[in-house]
Amino acid sequence: MKKIAILASGSGTNAEKIMEYFQNSQKGEVVLVASNKKDAFVLERAKKFQVPTFIFSKSELESGILTDKLQTLGIDLVVLAGFLLKIPDNLIQKLPNQIVNIHPALLPSYGGKGMYGAHVHQAVKDAGDAETGITIHMVNEHYDEGKIIFQAAVPVLPSDTPDDIADKVHQLEHKYFPNVIESLL
């Protein structure tokens, strides 16, 4: 059984879908939810599934404390689900090709530092794009530049607001992210 750790900074709807998906899996189990925010709602979602949690600071992330925790647990795959800090080189080097992220746009468009959540959906709307979607990719030393594993698209209507776009993207995230994670195990 492969061990999954989820890193999240916010509400955790994707994390919840992943925990739900793997609660009866024969391939993998979520053994940790870690957050850089002590009040992130994802920590409450983890309790619902009886998944242990770990809270860390940005300096603890950079110093390797999180890396040590993941290695001690024997984590096979780290899943970023709304995690907003840059993954430090020490973690990428210790877990090469074992960290996956989901981005709420069709990379390489609308990627990079500061491009997350509502910022992305507003940029898609402002550009008048006819479609948007999700990208699931491996994590490397640069924001949103790792190897693309999977993409799915949805149409953007001229009448769509950024919130409408966000709803469509969330539906794709919840539908595909757990399946893609399972395929990586």
C-alpha cells in the first residue's frame, strides 16, 4: 500500500475528495495532511477521515523539517492540493518525481508565482479565453513548470463570471485529480 501525504493551505475541497477516494483503496492511503496555516479548514476535513495532521511554518518547510517528517513516514507521493508555498529544493531532491500539483488552468498559460485560485480565473476572463481547465503536473524547482501529466478543459462562455469559471474548474479537479493520483501510485 502506497502512502500519500497531502499539502494544503486552505479549505481543502480537493484534499477531501482525495481522502474520500482513497479511504477504501487497495493501492494507496492518505497518511498525512500537512499545512502551513494552523487555521486552514483542510485540517478539519482531515479529522473527519481520521487522517493525522501536521502544521509547519515557512521556515520549517525551508529548513527541511517537513522533508524529514515525510521521509520518516515513508511517503511515496506528495500531493499539493491548494498549497501556496514554493516547494524548496531540499524536498524536491529528497523526493524526486514524487510530488504532484494541480493547477487551475491549462499550463503553460496562467502559471507562475501569484497565479492561483481567483487570480487565474480572473485572468482567463480578462483575456476572453474560450476555454480553461486543469493541469496536473510533477513539481520541479520552478512554479508550474514540471512535467505535465494530465489536462482537461471546459468551455468559457462570454457570460461566465470568474466565479462561474472557478465552479467549472473545481468540477474538473474533483472528477480527475484522485484518478490521476491513483495512476501515479
